[in-house]
Amino acid sequence: MTDTTRPPIRTFKPRRRPLTPERQALFDRLAPELCVDEHGDPFDPVAVFGRRAPLLLDVGIGFGDALTEMAAAEPQHDLIGCDVHTPGVASTLARIETMGLTNVRLLHGDALVFAQRLAPGSLSGIRIFFPDPWPKARHRHRRMASEANVDRFARLLEPGGVLHLATDIADYAVHAERVCAGHPELVGGVIDRPDWRPVTRYERKGLAAGRDIVDLLYRRVT
Ligand SMILES: C[S@@+](CC[C@H](N)C(=O)[O-])C[C@H]1O[C@@H](n2cnc3c(N)ncnc32)[C@H](O)[C@@H]1O
């Protein structure tokens, strides 16, 4: 079993792009209300959302199109969308406000660090749609679907909770399938693309380039 108490390996490339003054003002206005902290006490969903509802983690939201679409379509769920990319988080904040969503919060930071605030078994689902591919062999250890990270995610799922990963990178799909299949508490595999999953921005690029999309879905079976 992986030692998940070790600090997570960075799965993203830091990109420092300043916001326009207008976007910065929007960020400063909305983040205190809609963002959760990367570090802190154990996460209390009832204090944050004002109710107890099945909790979903969306890891790597990009510009948040799919996250906000899912939050609107699934009012019975509370969602936390995570990304380190500031312009993407700012766009998502704007969309949350425009759409009047009350069941979504954002983590502007490393999802794997924030995950340390979550209680084991506290999530009903984890969605990882089009994680960074890290195609070079020497960077493979940075993939989100590493053994250590899949083990971290599995521990956060309630029994019956679902880990759903989608990718347009054939080699990533094979790698993720092998890692998930090797986890003693996950059962599942490749599924047909579910109709409810919004087409994400990165997925659209993959489709335009003629790549096949693979959806992998695993349930925690403890
Ligand atoms: C290829 S993009 C896909 C975005 C979106 N899911 C889509 O399909 O359009 C992957 C995203 O994951 C984010 N990311 C990678 N590692 C992360 C981490 N540890 N915590 C939060 N976000 C992360 C990146 O910043 C990037 O925005």
C-alpha cells in the first residue's frame, strides 16, 4: 500500500499569468464567498454548503465549463472544483455567479494538498476529466492517475463511491486502467461515454485532433 502521508508529487506546471484588472476585481469579490482554502482544519461540508449532500470532487476544472454545467444539472449534489490555474478559476467564479449556482465551491490550489483536509470516506464521487497527459517518460510520475494518487482518491470515497476518469490520450487510458485495476478496493473499467458528462474544453480539442475518448469508472467496494 502506498504511503499517502508523503507530500504529493506536483501534477501541474505552474503557470503565472496575471489577471486583467477587471478579472482580478471579480476574483477578489467572489473568492472569499466561493473558494475554499487549500490548507486548514478538516473540511466541514455542512459549514460550507449549509446542508449535508453527496459531495463530489472535480479535479482539474480548466475553465469550469463542465463543472458548472454538472452543478446545474445535479442540484442534489455539492461539488468542489479544483484547479491551480488562476484565469480558469476566475472564469469559473464568473460563471457560478451568472448561473446563480449554490452547490459549487472552488479550490484555487493543488487538489492533492486540499484532499488532505477531507475525511476518509467523505466523497461520493471524484471526477478527473482530461488530466494533464505528461507524455514524456521522465514526467510520467507526475500523472494524476499515479498509484499513490489513486490510492489517495480511493480512501476518500465512501463505500460505493465512484472514481470517474476520462482521457483522450490512449497511453494514459491504459496506464490509468492498470493502476485502478491494481487497487484492492476499486472495481470497474472502461465504460461507454455517459450522456450526462458534458463535453469539456480539452475533450473538444482531442476530438478535433481525431483522438478517441476513453471513460473509466471505478467503484469503491470496501
Ligand atoms: C488538461 S486540463 C483539463 C481541464 C478540464 N478538465 C477540461 O477537460 O477541459 C488539466 C487541468 O488540471 C489542472 N491540474 C493539474 N494538476 C492539478 C492539481 N494537482 N490540482 C488542481 N488542478 C490541477 C491543470 O491546471 C489543468 O487546468
